[in-house]
Amino acid sequence: MTQGNITVEDILKYAIRIENESQLFYRSASQRAIDDAVKVLLQELEAEEVKHEQRLSDILKDVQRLEISAFDRTSLEKLISTASIDNDDSQEGVLRVALEREKNTRDFYAQILTMTNLEAHVIKVFEELFAQEQGHYQRISSKLKKLSSQMPKNPEAAILSNSPEK
């Protein structure tokens, strides 16, 4: 992207990139998940991100090149940034990164909705995507709480209690 104001087309292309990155993230994370329920959740989220990308791509085909002066191109790249997952990340760590990703994407869509010169059908799609990202956030948060409640209060004691007696 170049310096200066951005267009609705720029925003849609950026949103498509976010959704594509999320697909790749969830695919990678699901391949490493140990817990079956976590694996299923991550696979479902990947499939939903594919649908989001397709909706945005469909709009991109029809959108006019409206300039949005309230939004600087250089700030667009800074809106969505999340940590990457490491090979040694626990399922909880992966889900925390996923939670951050969904929150940042939701917040990006909320910011887009504050723009006044978007076409009605573009606004409708961003409202729907905002709601879906919020739903993703809630699902991941719920799974994190469930996993946390299953963790022993004192992991060291649990390890010691499972060690063979001498």
C-alpha cells in the first residue's frame, strides 16, 4: 500500500488478508491440538474464516473505489497484529493467541463501521463479520475457561502424585 488516504477497496483487501491469515493460523493450530474438542473448535473456526473471506471477496468485485479520508494507509497495517504460535505452546497458549486474533479482528471491523461513507451493503457485511468475530471470541474464551478449570491447581503436585513410587 502507498501513503495517503485509503479506499473501500483497500479495506476489503486488507480484511481478506486478515481472514486468510486466520485460516492459516487455525489450520496450523488444529494440526497441533491434542484435545479433540479444541481440535474441532479450531477446524470450525478455520471453516468460518473461509466463509468470511469469500463474502469479502464477493463484495470486492462490486465495490466502488470510494476514498476514505479519515483513515491513513500507514495505520491500517498496525491494526491487526498478534503473536505467533510456537512449537512449544500449550493448547491454552494457542487459544490465547486465537483469542487475541479474534479480538483484534473484531475491533478492526468495529472501527470500519465508524466510517460514514461506506455503501449500505458493505456496512451490513462488516456488521455481520463483527458479530461473527465476537462469537468466535466468546467460543474461544469459553473453551479456555473450560480447559483452565480442568487444570490442577498445583501442577507440580499433580505430576508428583502421578510419579511411580520407589
